[in-house]
Amino acid sequence: MGYVAVRGGSKAVENAEKLVEYFRIKGESSLLDIEAVKDQFRLGIDKIMSEGSLYDRDLAAAALKQSEGDKIEASFLLRAFRATKPRAYYSTIEKTNEMRILRRISAAFKDVPGGQILGPTRDYTTRLIDYKLFNEDREAVNKFKEEFLEEINNKSEDELESRPEFPKVIDLLKEEGLLIHNDEKKKQIKPDTDITRDGLDFPASRSAALQVMARGETGGMITLAYSTMRGYGNIHPVLGELRVGYLPLKINHPEKDEEVVLGEVLVTEAEVISQEFSDNEDQDMPVFTVGYGICFGHNEEKAIAMAVLDRSMAADSSDAPAEDQEFVLSHIDGIEAAGFTAHWKLPHYVTFQSVLDRIRKSQAEGRVKDE
Amino acid sequence: MSISVFDNNKMIKYSQNIFNTMLYNMSRPGEVGSIKPYPSENEFNLEVQSTLGIAYTLLDTEVSFYSTKSFTEKFDDYIEIITTSKRTELKNADYIFMSTDDNPELILEAKKGNLNYPERGASVIIRGIEFDKNNKNISLSGPGIKDEIHLPLKNKYNKLLLTIKKINSEYPLGIDFFLHNKDSLTCIARTSDILIGGDK
Amino acid sequence: MNKNFGEEKKFNFGFLDENSKREIRRKLLKAAALPGYQVPFASRELPIARGWGTGGLQITMSIIGEDDIIKVIDQGSDDVVNAVNLRNLIARTTGVETTLKTEEATIIQTRHRIPEKNMTSDQILVLQVPYPEPLRRVEPSEEISRQMHAEKDYSLAWLDLYERVVKWGEITIGSQYPVMVNGRYIMSPSPIPRWDIPKLNNADTLYLFGAGREKRIYAVPPYTDVKPLEFEDYHFRVENFDGKRCLFCGSTDSYLDEGYDSESGEKYYVCSDSAYCRERIKNDEEL
């Protein structure tokens, strides 16, 4: 009898862990410095912080290194870490007008007060692999840095001092009366729930929906937003404004009556203006509404997708998947989706046995009937 | 602010112990379990300290509480400090602290949950309970109880029990009860059928 | 960098912070008072992936104390890699004793099986649940299924069973067979085989169910009515192992796993509950 009881589960797990470690370091390359991961995988780190729902670059860098570049695995590490931390405070509500801008553009207008600030973006680059990266030269890099900084510092005092004001494009439209808030609920600015504490009910409040999306997986959200742009839905979005910059993190002092600034967080914020075609006969004007998206770090596609989904979920109909709030919010959490997708690898033989029993019985009875 | 700075190892053990008793007894209404007073120097008597222990084990900033005039302002302040839960009116409170000196009909004002979310019904913690294991006059039956159990309380809580019956008459709506003194605890779940002296 | 990553981070007892435990504890007490009703909870992430037992684990971590003795099984076995993993995590973050013997454990966390041996009132069984909502297969929307439970409107569930009988001559549900609890709520017993369902009814032990990804906790207290849905003329039936016995201990009255010998390719049967099987072998040897 060749059968051996499936003992040695522990040994197998141990060996699997050793193999993972071996695969990570078996190459002859130099071991990655956490600082290097942090600096040179900036956007990867930002994605992980956003989807892990924890703003900590060092931990995100460690997670990215530990997971060998698997973004969802890394976000998972952050989320698990997050679960061990008690909730200390809730930050106060920030007006994003105060953002320390790195990048700010609007597709709705050719020019906007404060200007179109491109900031660090690859949007206009041609996607050609840069072969210089195979043999990056430290000296050349230093030289570039030096020259670039000199260029900036050579600007006149005035140019350096003057930082333009960046009023929100949405506010400009509001002033002109072009933005009509049909829905009272959208005016609400106080969050009414904390999804990490209260869980998620359906229909979810807008606050709950935004919270779920803020930590949602970028790919999943892009897929759903894309579906709505392509025709599975009625959203015709225009990017009113996209901002990337630093927001102050403030709390109310637990004892004194004042605000305390704890630091800054880098966020990406998108406001999408959507033209709604109302069936309402009283409406002889098309109505503009706003979809809002924001996330940790520099992640433009996610913020835009979030804003589009914010709009699509608020739509009157829910024929299209992206318009079905329960469908969207139940399926965009990367840790949940990936975890459950992976769980099929767990043994299911007891349940399978039960199904086999049923089917065999049905078939046996079917045969008896035929005879 | 919602960190409980009071969660050290001793307190972690303490709250796990109390919770263990509460879970065991809410799953088995009518049985009696043991609890210990909140292990801290304060001005409250031992029985109130047991109420504090229950509060400390369950409450935090996500839930609210109400205490009757059987408790002092200082008690409410203390709860707010050790749990960061906030006091509120009876009709909104998730956790209600009472004693056997209070008019039981107060409970009729408390939350019973709704059909979609029956668990939102309040939990009522009543101190001052006197046990008597020889009293066979009160029977409980229902989930958690093998056929029937005698609720081992002194024969002086008829009004309370009738009020509980009344408020739990529309299952799954209802309220769940923890009855205790300084070292003993028993539970009446909303699923429990109460039979007093042979009359239902 | 001012963080010392070389240090082993010290976990809170039971990994979860105390406020997370408080929420779960509050919900567990409500679950015990509402047998079979799924109580929503916030559900924390754990170092184990969603779908791999985080719900069960959160319950275990919220109830466990330093004097508890933990057993973890998956498909009935302690030795399966996932059970080993979970047991290690629990032991690492609590320091409690672990056991492979059903009767020694005070808490048993399980995936998809109830131990063959009767559990006592000093024990708690924590079941891992992937799909807490028994109505999900007939109603994809949470909003609507919640309404159905609220109104005790289970016509769609019954219709599903009826349609299966009409189509296949059988209630063709393998595991996760829906049950009616305390005459009020239809509940999913988790993907345990039908074999295990009778153990839920009028038991000595408390059953706790955790669905981490779906964020639901529910309970079946001891001595509670748990009845599988069935028709007068089409009854609930457990799996049939007639003519089969365990290759190791010879048992003919336990749930058997089917397998194919990795060398000869021959089919064989073995007790799913590894502790039960080991004990039988030991008793045999002692005789």
C-alpha cells in the first residue's frame, strides 16, 4: 500500500517558506536597500499605501521588497499591520484648496487660474524603453541632479517666492451657476460612518462608498470605470481638475480647543464633471454633476476611476454593472478579491465528496428509471 | 480620542475572563457564572466595580451607554474615561446600566432593534441581583436551555421578569439581559421564554 | 530611517488590538441571542488572506484566553497545511497550548467539518465560513436578502429546493445545506458535509461561525433547534458510505475521504477526522 497519511503538513509549510526565501535571493544581484525601493519605486509604493490603506513609506517599501514586487501581496501585508493598530484619532476635514501642489491640470478649460501645472508626469513621454537604465551611471545621475537644481535656483527671487493661488475649478463653475446639486445628499460634508469600524450596509451612504473606493484596488476600479466610459452606462466624464500634492494631516487636540498638525500626506484628487441627460421633461437644460475621487499617494488613474465610479453609482438606473452600487463596492477591494480567488487552492475535498455523493446518487437513480 | 490606555496585560486577561463568562452564559440563559470586580483603586463598591468590569470589557467609542439614577455622575465619567464610550439618552443607548432598585419599566423605552438589524437592540446590565438556587418558581426555556431551567433568583423580581417578557415578545426584536451582583452573573436572552410560577 | 526593522514586532495577545476584540465580543453576544442570524461586523485584516479563515480566526482571537487549549482542523485534519499555518499563528500570538486531540481542546477552529466525537459544554467550535448568506444562490443582492430574512420570506429558498427535486429527482445540494434555526432564520452551516448537520441540532456545545471577507458572525447556542430544509416526500439525507470503510481504522460510521493511491492509482477511503481515526487505531492497539 503506497498511501501515506498526509502528515508532514508542518514540514511542507516550512519547506515552502524556505523556497520562497530562496527564490527571493537566489540571484547574484546586490540586495535591495529599503531606501532604494522607497525612492526609486515611488509610484509602486504609493499604490501599496493606497490599497493597503496605511500611509507609511518605509513599511510599504519593506512590504514591496518582501513580496518580491507583488503589489496585492504587499498591500495585504500593510492591511494586516494596520489591523494591529488601535484607532487613535479621526483627522479633521480638510479643504483641498490648501493643497501644496505638485501637479494640477484641468481638461475642462484650456487655461485656469493658477495655470496648468504639469508637474512630474509621463503623460507626454513616448513609451520607449530607456536602455540607459541597464547601466545607470552614478556620476551622470548626480550631474543631472546638480544641473536641474541649479536651473531652478537660478530663477529670480520673485519667481521662487511667488506661488500662485489654485482655486478649485469646481468652485469657479459653482460661482457661474453651472453646477447644479440636485441631490441634497451630495452636499453633506461630514462622514457618517467609518467602514473599518461599522462595516458596510447597502444602500451605502456616499461617505461609505468613497471610503471603500479610497482603499480599492486600482486595476479593478479602472476596469469598472472603463466599462462605464465605453457604453455600459451613461457617464460622459470631463476631467474638471486633477491635483497631486500634499495635504496637512490635522486632528483636534484631545484636551485643548485647537487643531494640531501631525504632518503631511501626499494625495491625488480628481473631480470629474459629468453631463447627465435627464429624462425629466421639466429639465430643459442639461445638468452637470460632480464625481469625486481621492487616494493616498500619486495615483492618477485610480483617482479618476474613483470619481467616475462615484458618478456612475449615483445614477438613477443600475442596469450597467458600474451603476450597481452593491456590485461595485463588493468587488473592488483587492485584498478580499485576491484572497478569495486564491482560496480555491485550499483543499475542498470534503465538500467535493459531498457533491460526488449527490451526483452519483442522482445518476444511479436515473439509470434505474431508464431500465 | 479613542485609544484605551488602560489595555495592559492584566486588563487584557481580566476582560477576556469576564467575556468568557458572558458568552458562556448568554449562550445558556439561566445558568450562573462568576465574574470579578474591575481591578482598580476607586471609590465604587464591589458590585458597581463588577458593572464597571462588564462595561470595560464591551464598551468603546463605537457604542453608547446610559445609566439610571442608581449610578452617580462619577460612574458615568469613569466609564467615559476607561472606555471612551459616550453617555446618551436611554432610548438611544446600546448599553444600559440599571440596578434592581430601579423601576424595571424603564426598559420599555430602550432600543429593540429593527427587523433588518435586530442586533441593534440594547443590552441591559442589571446589578443588585440576589440569587437563590432553591427557588424553583421561575422557569426559562428556549435556545441554550436543555428543556427547561430554573432561574435561580430570589422570588422578588416578578415585575422585572414580566417587563422582560413584554419587551421580548416580538422576536427577533428584543433586548438581551445580564443580571449580576459582585461575583455572579446570569443571562436572559431575547429568545428565552419566561414562565413564572406555572403561569405563562 | 528611524525604524528598527530588525526587531521582532511584539503582537498584542491574540494579534488583534483590544478594541477590535471588543467589537467582535459585542457581536458574538448578540449572535448568541439571535440563533442563526448573521450579525454584520467590521472584520479586520489578518496576516492570513481573506478567504482563508480570517472570520474564524477573528472569533478565536477574541474569545481565547491563556488557559485555553486550541485545536485547528481543515477538512477534518490537523495536518493539512492550512490548519498547521493557522495553529502556528494562534500559538505564536497567544502562547496557548495546542493539541491534536478533540477531547483536550477547549476551542476548536475548523474549516468545513465538525469533529466526529461529541463536543461538550466546556468546548467551543469556531467554524470558518466562505459564504454566510444561504440565500445568496437565489438572491445576489445583500439588500434584498436582508429583507427576506427580516420578513421571514424564504419562498425563493424553498423554490430552489423544489426546482432541484423536479429537475433531478433529488435535493441536489452537497455541502452547505441550508438549515432552519430556532424556527426563525435560514442559516448556512458553512460547507460542512450533510453528515455533520445533525450535530448542530440540540447540541451540548456552542457553535460560532465567522465569515471574515463577507463580514458576518453568527451562532448556534447549545440545545437549539436546527433542522435541514426538506420536503415531506423528499427528505434530507446524509452522504452514503455503504460498503466503504476506513483503510486505517476500519470505521464504517464516520465521514470518509476518497483518495487515489499515489503509486498504485487505486481508490481508497480514509476517515476525514484524523483525530478520530488515530484514536480508533490506538484503542485497537491497546486491545
